Amino acid sequence: MENATITWEGPFCGEGNSWFRLGTDLQGNAYIAIAGAEDAYVTDSREALRALILDIKAGKADHLL
């Protein structure tokens, strides 16, 4: 996806120095990166990102905390 134009949201900050950014492109892809390192991202579909966010909100990742 080297030619994708990614529109990044503002950084989300957790405890300490955990700053993450979410982005999307016009082709329906979603991106997650560490703020300041947006060239090294994880990508999947917007639907996959939506499912991830909903699962996290539902507590399915609470065991990682």
C-alpha cells in the first residue's frame, strides 16, 4: 500500500508514552501506527478495525490490562 494516501486521526494517548494513531484511506483500508512512526503501520479493512474497536469496548481485551 505504498501509494495509499492515509488520513490520520489525532493521537490517542494511554498511560505513559503510549501514543497510537488510527488512519483510513479512500480504498476502505484502516491503519494503526505508533505516533511519530506512521510509516510502520498495521493495516486491514475498515470493517476489521471496527470489529477490533467494538471488541475492545466490549471488554474482550481486558485480560491484557
